[in-house]
Amino acid sequence: MAATVAGVAIVSALFTFVPWLHAHGLYLRDAVRADGEWWRVVTAMWVHLGWKHWLTDVASCSGLLLLIAREARPRELLAVLTICGVATQVAMLQMPSIGWYGGLSGALHGVALWGGLRLLQAAGLSRVIGVAMCVAVLVKVWAEQSWLAAIVFDPSWGFGVVRAAHAAGAVAGLACWVLQEWWSNRRR
């Protein structure tokens, strides 16, 4: 699991602190839609808007991965993280008010909900943690009310927090869990 956490930290650090990668990795709606720069849908989750943003997302990702590690393999966790990140960017394409985006927060909301649902299927303390994770994600997404304002400026960050990314990521995480359950039940 340490290698997975290190990999996430290194890839996101490269896209955050290497100027060329940052400039060409950030989600820019016009660049994707008008100029055909579709790779930005995949790379935007790795780009952060400064060291504080990067550190917060890497720490959150590390914590989530460690909480879920007993119930999921690292490859599975990375797959869900990537799927939720790409799904978040695809959702952004449908929202004209979001001109640019970077960060793992959308994907992390998806991993948190997916992981919480996975932990619900375990026993003991894992199940309690799963309930807490699911409730926390659902309450947070509901409280943010991204359907009323997709972006809200947060002075403590110094930029607009794209709350719609959190909701889109959570929906993607739920979809990953549902598809995974369907696939495993189909194989029985």
C-alpha cells in the first residue's frame, strides 16, 4: 500500500510542480471542447493549485487508501481512483460554468463512497468505519448543494472550490461499487 500512496504523491507532485505538466495537464474546458485536448480529462486530477492543495489531497488520499486497504487490493483502489477522476472530468464537460479544474477531490469523494460501501460488507470495526465514511460523503455532498452553485469561492484556499466535482465523484464511486457488485454476482 505504501507504493500506491507514494505513486499518487509522485505523479500528482510532477503535475503540480513541473510547470509544463501543470500547464498542459489542468482541465480547461475550452481547450478540451474546442481544441481537442482530450488528455486533460485524464490528467486534471493530478494537477493541484499549489503545495497546500497538493498536500491536502495527498494526505486525504493516503488516509482513505489506508482505511480501505484491508478490503481492497492496491490495483483495485487505483482503478477506482482513476475511474472516478475521469468520470468527474467528463461530468465537468457538461457544466459550462466550470472553465477550469484541477485536483483529486472529486475522485477522492468517489473512492470514499466506494470504499465505505466495501467496508459495509466486512465485519466488526470495518463495518462501523464503512458506515461513517458513507454518511460523511453523503452529508458533505448534500450540505455543499452543488446543484445550486457548482463553484464556491473559498477565501482560505484562495480559489473557487468546485463542489460539483465532489458530487460527480461520489456518483462515480457509487457506480463503480454497483458495477463491481453486479460483476461479482454475475460470476457466481
